[in-house]
Amino acid sequence: MSHQRSARQKAAAKERRAENRTLAEIERRRRRRNAKLRKVALWTGAVIVVVAIVGGSGLAIRARILAGQVGPTNMASDGLLLTGDGSTLTPTTTEPIAAGGTPTPSATDSRSSGVLDFVVYVDYGDPRSAAFWQTSGSLLIEAATSGYATLEIHPVALSASRADYTATPTAAPSAEPSAEASATASATPTVTPNPLVTAVDYSQRAANAFACVASYAPTYAEAMNEALFTAQTEFGSAGLTDDELVTTAQDAGATGTDVSSCITSNSYVDWVQEASQRAVLTTPFDAVGSLRETPTVVVAGEQYTGSVDDLEEFYAFVSEVYTTLTATDSSTDSSTATAEPSATATP
């Protein structure tokens, strides 16, 4: 009897050992499976994080690219239009040019009432542009402020456009100064033709700085235009740094952080390049032609080709255009026609 009990106990023990081995194997398999699942989960999570980061960066980069392709606010014509009411010069507000869009030319119907429209293309890295503005800029500002004219400023980086798009420049106009200009020659930048590459990067960054002010603080855009010509004295050099451009904008009155951020991030450099390309390769103003040099000044559709640093010659040209405009416009009522720019603007 005891022999049979012992046999049964041995069999039971053997079965328990077999069952334990089975359970142990099942447990080992479960642990291996869970370990694999954890590993897969970790890898999957890492991949998701990487994809999210890359995707987010891609979206950010795309957003930045698209932002760069959108033009600045208030410059739908690729320029900033300023008008006056007799005492105040006011920028015209517009929507920006959309990415892939084209500029909208400013209206010229003011000519019918004897109001001239000045369209000025300037390069802030160009000594000729600086010489013109230093000599004749006050006439333009006074005429526009008084309501005798409108003024549209187009900042371009023409040297970059020439280098990139191989437009052929024409010969530079004579820059021989008048007697009046000679008296202030020491204060006027040296007038030399634009080379194909002159401070390309600075021209673009300075035009970007003007666009930033025009977009975020347009009231101070005219002062910024003046300050950019005053601040840059050594043409052909690296020019003002971005921080110095920010200071220039702040000194002109544009103190907002949106302006400084726009300048330091070069938000509108892409637009500067596109606007310059459009001016070089197309016909940006009336039917005069495409841009070949800076400064290019167009008065009521007529391009000025005289000396850039002779105020007397430029004023004579403006007077001639005004006389021709009012003489050929038979619909102008002499009792309400706007007067010619005042004698206080004469040299």
C-alpha cells in the first residue's frame, strides 16, 4: 500500500515539475514578447517625435519662404506712395503683394488737375542716388507735402539685379556739377556710375530696412529714406550692419519691435530681389522703359536725364513738365488748378 502511495506521489511531483516548466516557459515567452513590444513602442515613439520635429521645421521653413515672397504692406506698386495736404506728408496704405503676385501701378489721374507725380527709384548703396537725394530731395518732399505733387519711392538693389539678370546698363548721365552744387561739393558723395556689383548685400539689406519701416511704421518711412542716405557715407563698403540699420530706423522714429525684428531677420530681402528684377526686366513706369540705372526719376511720365547733383537743372525739368502738362490738358479749370511748386523750392 505504501509502495502505491509513493508511486503516486512521485508521479504527482513529476507532473508538477512538468507543469512548472511549462508555466516558466510561458512566463519567459510573455516577458520576451513584452520586451519586444516595449522596444517597438520606443522606436515608434522616437520616429513619431522625429517626424513631428522635421515636419514642424518643414512647415516653419515653408512659412518663412512664403513670408519672404509676400511683399511689404503699403507697397503694392513696389513703391511707397506719399501724398500731402499742405502741411503733412501721408503714406498711402495698401495690402501687400501676394506670393507670386504682381505689383499694382499707382493711379496717375492727379495729372488732370495739374498735380505732378514723382516716381523715384533709388539704391541706398549707390552714391548717385545719394547725390540726387541730397541735392533735390527737399524739392520733392516740399512739393509732395504742399500737395503740388505726389511722391513714390521705390527702393531697389540695382547692382544685384544687374549681376543676377544681366540687364545691359546705359551710359550714366553727366554728373558735372553746377555752380550751386560746387558750393556744397564737400558735403555731397562722389558721383560715379554704378558698377555691376557695388555693396550688393548692403543695397538689399537697406532696401529691406526701408520696406520694414514702410510696412510696420509707414509714418516714418520718409524719414527713414532720408536717414539711410545720410548714414551711409562710404559707398562700396560693407555698409551698415543690421543692428545699425535698426538704430537708424529708431532714430527716424520707427521704434517698434516689429520693425527691428523685420530688419534683423531680413524679412523682405526676397521681395527686394524680386522688385529689382521686375524693374530691370520689365517696364515699371508708364511707357518710358525698364530700369537701367539709379537714381531714375520720372515726373508725370517723363524721365529726367540731367545731372543728378544739379538742383537748378532738375527744377527746370520739373517746371517744363508741369507747363507742358497743364498746357495740353484743355479740361483743366484755371480757377481751381493746383499751382506750380512754389518759388521757395527753387535753387
